Amino acid sequence: MALRWPWAQRPGGRTASHEKHEKKEAGGYGFVAMHLQGEAAWSRRDYGALAREGFIRNPVAHRALRMIVEAAAAVPWLAYEGEAELDAHPLLDLLARPNTRQAGPSFMEALYGHLLLSGNAYVELVEAGTGAREMHLLRPDRVTVIADGTGWPVALEHRAGSAKRRVSLEEDGAGLHLTLFHPLDDHYGFAPLSAALTALDVHNAAARWNKALLDNSARPSGALVYAPKEGGNLTDEQFDRLKAELEQGYAGTARAGRPLLLEGGLDWKAMSLSPRDMDFMEARNGAARDIALALGVPPMLLGIPGDNTYANYQEANRAFYRLTILPLVGRVAKELGAFLGSRFGGAVRLWVDLDQVEGLSVEREAFWRRVNDATFLSDDEKREAVGYGPAKQR
């Protein structure tokens, strides 16, 4: 049987409803109710939104970011001139105390944090007339990259309130722009946390839902059905009074479990979804794993259930250093070395002291044991293999 819509046009310009009305005056009309699922609302992908929704409001993202920046900032630096390691150098002094407000670890922690939340980090080198130097970080949301006519970046525009100033990015300029790879942008980097923005919103929404459930006496919403025996409806005054009594007397964690007295034909009908239908806990854990994955932190280190990728905690921690911390620190070391090396004679290069990284201690001990057991190597060759010079002759 074919459907005939009330608004369908008939030949001659008459509608089906009009034709039916002419044939029978008492004919009734039907209606079609169309329900569409609402579009999900996602957070923005800028530095401010990621900082608020991720680092400030989300415990998983906050802890993962803290683990990365603190572990990376604790890695010590080494300076080399050619193949010779320098015990002391002005470049190392600058890294140990970049400015009067920050020590080296605090400065590097903020730098790594900017990279992870923005995909960009901006460093300004300030040189005083006495030869003293300081390094300062510029907050990413206050900086704009300025390009020349050919599209190459030449300067940074820093805004602080209504004040604006430019920091040169050219060869002898005072600015350094560090970025993480972005496949669709020539000037700005891509923030790792931005790849997990969907999971971040899901995790935060689940937390807000649980909080709202507790605020409403930990009960799903329901409906009061008014069905008096003799008919009739609630007056506006009765409706307002009933609504106020429900909000003031039964909402909130302090009023949980309070009995509800119904009278005058009122009946309570609960409208709820079972935990199996909503599956919030699994959704939260899945979102937490996605956040950890995007940042490069093994979920096992964050206590997220359901992750058995690594045999034990020690293996997960070693993978964390090898796959996340060392690539990040090594990248920054080369960038800073290239930027600062020309200010200190050009022959100085920076690298990290892997022997002082606590997360690799087990790996380092195993390596030393293998070298020590190599009977085909002399003592000097063994020392050279682990990074030391020949033993001094007495």
C-alpha cells in the first residue's frame, strides 16, 4: 500500500488533504514526527582549550603530561667541542640558570609543556651589554609567526595586553621557534594532545555525568505522572509548588534516599538506562587509554585497567623513556645547540647524559655487564665502549 502524505501535490494544484476534505468533512489528519540525533559538541583545538580541558580539568592528561615534562626536564645536559666533553662552559651555565626567575629544570619543564599542549615552543635570547645572557619562554597563545613575501618565517610577534613587539627569527636573531611535525601547516606544529581531543571530551563528559548523577541523589531522572480518578489537571500553582519541593527536598547528595510522598493521583515513573546500556566505565577507560597513547605514556604507568601490553611495570617504564622521553629531549637538545652554539663560538654542541637517566639504569647495567664479560676486549677498549677515556698510567 502506497503512503499518501498530507502535503503531497495532486494534478491541478490540489493537495491530498484538500481532496480528502471535499469527500468527507469529518476526516482526521495524521502527522509524522522526525527525530534526529544531535551533533556532538567538541572542544576547540587551540592552546587555551587544550590547557583547560586537558591539563587543568582532566586527571589522565594532567598526570601523563606531568610525567613527560618532569622526566624530560630531569635529563642532564652535556656539552662537546669536537669529540671532547667539556666539564665547564658558559653554555652549560646558561642552561643551568636560564634567567633570574627559573632554574634549568623549571625552564625546560615549561618548554616541554608548551610543545605538548601547543605543538610549538618559543624561546627568546636576551643579551645584556655586559655580555650576560638570559633565555625566556613566550607563551604560545600570545605569539604569531610573521612570514615574508615568499612565505618563509622571519619573526615572531609577541602580544602582552595591548603591547606588541617583534622578535627576529633570522640567523642572528634572538628568537627560536621549536615545532612538532604538522602535516598541514608550514609554520606551526601539531600538539600531541590535540590528536586525543575526542577521547578527552568523552572522558570529561563521563566525569560530568557521574557528578550530575551524584548531585541528583545518585538516581536517574524520572517522571511524575498525574492521573486522578475523576480527571482534571494540575493548576500552575500546584505545578510550581511540586517542582520547588522536588528541587529543594530531594536533589543533592545530602538528601539521597529520602522517601517521596505522593498524593492526589501522582505516580513516580523512573526513566533510566542500565549501566550495560550506557557503559560509562568502559568508555572512560577507553578514552583514558587513547589520551595516554597520543601522549606516548604506557597506560600501565597511569594505572588504567585493561592494558597488558608490557610484561611488567619496569618494561613499561623503559619503553616510556626510550620511545617518548629520549626522542623529545634529543630533538630539543639539537635545536638549542644549533641556536646557541653560534653565540658561543659555533663549535659547541649539546647532548644528553644518558648515564644519569634513572629510567635506563637497568638497561645500562646490562650493557656494562656484557662489555665487562667480553674477554676479547682490552681494558681501554672496554672503557671506550662505555664512553670513558683510557685509564691513566701510573
